[in-house]
Amino acid sequence: MHEAGLADATTTSAAVAVDRSGPGARVALSGDLRLADVEAILGRLAAIGGPGPVVVDGSGIAGFDTAGAWAIATLRRRLEAEGAEVRLEGLAPERAALLDTVARSLPPDPVPAPQPLGLVRWLGGFGADVAGSFATLAELLNLLGAVIVRIAGALRHPSRLRLTSIVFHMQSAGLDAVPIAALMAFLIGVVLAYMGAVQLRQFGAEIFVVDLIAIAVLRELGILLTAIVVAGRSASAFTASIGSMKMREEIDAMRTLGLDPIQVLVVPRVLALLVALPLLGVIANFAGLIGGGVMAWLSLGVSPEMFVVRLHDNVDVSHYVVGIIKAPFFALVIALIGCHHGLKVKGNAESLGSLTSASVVLAIFLVIVLDAVFAIFFATVNL
């Protein structure tokens, strides 16, 4: 719908003049309020507010179409919603008729649905979280299946394996984590020896501190805390790197070039962590035993020779096996969660940040849950 009345042969650009000398405000519109020029005054119109009556004077309008009518109708609706009285003056009858037609055609303001309160709201949020958890679990299982298929294909065609990428991620996720993992395990061994010494000294059973340290470190704490450290480092790194590629549309470019993002991005990270985490677990076990041995020597007088002999005679190798057998499962969970959340990143930094944090939290949570499941299983089979 075009000009509702004849415009002057020469028109000027749209302009807004606001006069607040009297009660309320007087808004004088002038110039060409048609599609090509009306955008220039939208910012000025958006800044107009109450209180008091607002008079919109359209006597200076030279050109007018549905775009100008929409600008005036939107201004009137907003001011009336804020409680201000709005009067229109100076519009020719045909322009006023066009304004009324456009105003009737504006969509109604959305009415927010009433939010439940109290227990109902909490239950609704809890149900949404549970449903989201099941959806995430299904997506992780789907990604696991896709990874298994790609690895099986790579076993038949070894040229598909990206060895350079695997070695790179083994270095970043494994070798670079050795200092922090070893230091953490060493300190855990020190703490266990100290606490064990305090308690066992009451019963004259200080020598059993060797058994306490060895079983706790080899069976549980060594690999569990190493997996938590790797989850904090690698899950976030995987999410951030893949998510950044998703934001820059590099993954879409891969698909355009005929490359499989799971084969290129996910499989090398999974394989690298499957190798790196068990090796980190072995290093953490040794560091934990060394830390416990040093503290037992200093606090209880248990010499390193006695510590090693007691360790050899009384600690079965099954404790080490129980601990290290969990490492590949922890690695698989951490790698899948990090890559899955990276692939879910949208095109903004907020999504990248929230999913990076979520991947770390979920990876640590599932590592602890998986460790509890293993503990129950090994207790059931008396191992």
C-alpha cells in the first residue's frame, strides 16, 4: 500500500521534534515518512516516553505510506501500554484511515504464560533436567556408536587413522598432564600416610600404614583423581577446540570438502585418551606410593626398605589390576563428553563458555559414578 494522499513535489527527509515546554510532550513529525526514510527517526521515536499526555502532530508530514503509519502506530501502542495518553493531530483523513488500518493489523503483544510457583515449579524444572539427561545420554551413546564404526573401519583401512593428530593429543592430554597428576598423587600419598599414622599409632599398628597407602592408591585414589584431573583439562580442551571450529564454521567446511568430522576430530581424541590415561594412572600410582613411603618414613620411622618389603609381601597385584582396568572406561567417558559438547556449540561465545563448563562438570560426575559402579561390581565378585 503506497501514498495515502498526494505528497508535495519536493519532500525532505523524515524528522522528529519533541517539545516538552508544556505538560506532557508534543511530538512534531515532518518530512517524508515513507519506507526509504522512516528508519532514520525510529531511534528518536523509541526514546519518547511519558508521563503526561503526548500529542503527535502530523501536519508537517510530506510523504506517508504504511511504513510511516507503522512507526506512529507502534509509538502510540507503546506509550499507551506505559499508561500515557496519546492524541493525534494534523493528519489528513486518508492518512488517518491508513494509520487505523495499520494499527488494526499489528500483531497483539505476546502475553507471557503464567509461571508455576513453589513445588510445582521445582518439579517442572526437575523433570526437564531428567529429560535433558536422558537426551544427553542418548546422544553420547549415538556418538559412541559412530566412533566404534569409524575405528572398525580404520582397522580395515589403517590409512584412515590420523597418527599425527593422535600423537599430538596424546602429548597435550597425557604428557603435559604428568606434572600435575604426579604431584597430586604424591600429596595424596602424603596425606594418607599422615592420617593413617595418626589413627594406627593408637593401636600400635603403625606398620599397617603401608597396606592402607598401597590399597587406597592402587585400587581407588590413584586412577580416580588422575581421571578427575584429566577431565578438568582434556574435556574442557576438547569442547573448546571443537566448539571454536564450530563457531568459525570450519566443521561445515569439512563436510563440504567431503571430510567426516567424527573421523577427523573425535576419533583421534578418543584413541589418544585411551592410551594416555592408563599411562598417567601408572605414573600417579608410583607417585602416590612414593609420597606415602616418604611420609611413613618421616612420621613412623618405616624405612624405604621395610616399606618395599611390606608392599611386596602383603599387597596383592589384584589391587593394581582393579585400579588400572578402570582407566580406559574413564578415558572413553571423558573424551566422548568433551567432543559431544564441542559439537553442540552454537555460533556464539556464550554457548561455548556454558558448554565448556558443562562438559567438565558432567565428565567429573560420570567418572565418579562409573567408579562407584566398578566398586560395587568388584565387591560383588570378591575382587
